[in-house]
Amino acid sequence: MSRIGNNPVAIPEGVTVDVKDNVVTVKGKLGELTQQFDAVEIKLEDGNIMVTRSSDTKEQKAKHGLYRSLMHNMIEGVSKGWTKELELVGVGYRASNQGQKLDLALGFSHNIVLDIAPEVKVETISEKGKNPLVKLTSHDKQLVGQVAAKIRGFRKPEPYKGKGIKFVGEELRRKAGKSA
């Protein structure tokens, strides 16, 4: 029995939810998101979204908690938004942006210029004595995570010195170097 799937999703003020033809549309002050669903039933009951399943088949059990979490993430996104912060650790690693173009200097022979999706707001923070930060903000949690993973993939943190691009607050597994 899905414990997460049984929890109702509260709809806050200023957010409208519309369910029709196996498509859920959520509108809020930060934007609009849609999600198709199948194998479960989604009902609106007095300011809450309830996700129910008709039987205990493996497919319905799997999708019960999934669609409840997706609904929660959509509502959270259009009302508050999602943010991911990446930290560039390394000598000479820099980040700058002009609008939606992110320019990364990561120790390669050339800079990496990445066009960010228009739904994601990108901001770079460079303070003297601190590592540069790249801050990504959007109403779509999946899109923010996908863009952050792509940026991190350019130079993953290595286990000996910790150089690379890491999420703020991420714990790295460090290794000891050669012992003489």
C-alpha cells in the first residue's frame, strides 16, 4: 500500500487545478504546468487533490505514489518555485551569464557556452574569496534538475581534491592520496 499516494495534496491560495481527459493542468503565479496520467484516478475534493487506484495491480501500485508526488511538485512549483545552486570548486573556474547564455570556464582549452531554456532563470554569483555559484530557478522541478545535471556533467567533482562542479550542500566522498 502506497503511503505517499494516500496523502492528499493541499491546494494553496492562488493556484487552480483542472482535471480533464487524463490531463492535469496546474496554474499559479509563477506559471502553468500540465501532466498526463494513467492507471490512477485524480479527484478534487474541498481544496485537496486525492489520487486513488481501482485495483492492486503492480502498475497501479507503482504509479499511485508517483502521480501524487508529481502533483505535489507541480503545485509547489507554481506557487513557490524550485531552486538549485551549483558551486564551481577549482582554481580559475569561473561562471558568467548574459541573459540565458551561461559561460563556464572550467580549465578546458575553451569556455563552455550553454543556452539555458527560457523557463529557467539563471544567475551567477561571484564574490572575492569564495567559489563562484550558478543559481537556477524555475517553476518546473524536472527541468531545473535536468539543466543542473547537465551543467554538473561538464566537470564532475573528483574524489581526491574535490575540484569540479557540485551542488551546494552536496557531501563528496573523498579518498586519501598515495602515501609515500
